[in-house]
Amino acid sequence: MTPQSDEDEVWRQIVASFNDTAERDSANQPWPDSENLPAEPPRRVIKQSDEEDLLREDDPADDTESATEQSETEDEEGHYVPPPPPPLPKTDATTKIAWLALFGGPAYLLLSAALNWNLQGWMLFTAVAAFIGGFVALVVRMGDGPPNDSGWDDGAVI
């Protein structure tokens, strides 16, 4: 036999045993046997509570009204409605111009490349300088300390 035919035979065996289930040996498992799943999952039966049965037997005429009231209360209780977000902080003109330069320079370059515009040297330089200048302006204006309204507690200090 040639090495190629041996390899073909091995592949045939692998394909033939693809859908076979593996035998589980509990000695080779890194987890306890109690964590193994059974072959068929257990069926869960949900039983109605006695209170719901009593309510339905008491007044069958009010079923439609109580059902609508119950669905309204479930809607109100089941969903979290977050508070409205705080307003955005006010920014000065310098910060707005820095953000515009930071995103505007690369946007202009991408737009000119996408539309095959022929850029002159000073236009290219201005777009790159705007990007770098906007980045530097934002970094310089960040500040080193905490904000003035942060209070007396500055976090964990070692």
C-alpha cells in the first residue's frame, strides 16, 4: 500500500464516523459527573397558581377589564424608563474650531480622494495642518487637574 492510500482510508473512516456519538469516559473528564447533561432534557411543566384560578372563577364578567388592567400594570412595572440625559456641556468657540479642524481635515482629504479632485500643495498642507492643529489644541486644553466642580473627594490616594 502506498502512503496516499493509507491516508485515503483514514479519511474515509473519519467521514464514516462523523455522526457517531462519542463514548464518554468519566475518568477523563475535568468536571464532576453531576454536571453532565442527560441525553434528553427534562420537560418543564408550568402550573397556574391557585390565586389565578380563584380570581377567574369569582367574576367571569370582569375578565376582559381585569386583563386589560393587568397588561397595563405589567407594562408599567416590567420596563425601566431611564431619566432624561443631562444636557451637553457648553463649549467655547476655540474648542468647536479645534474639533472641526480635527475631523474636517481628514474628511476633506477623503472627499477629494473619493471624487478624484486634483489637490494643490497648499490645500494638502492646510488639511494636514488643520488635523494636527486641532489635535494639539484639544490636548493642550485638556488640563492636568480634576474639574472645579468635582468636590472634596479626589478618589483613592496612596
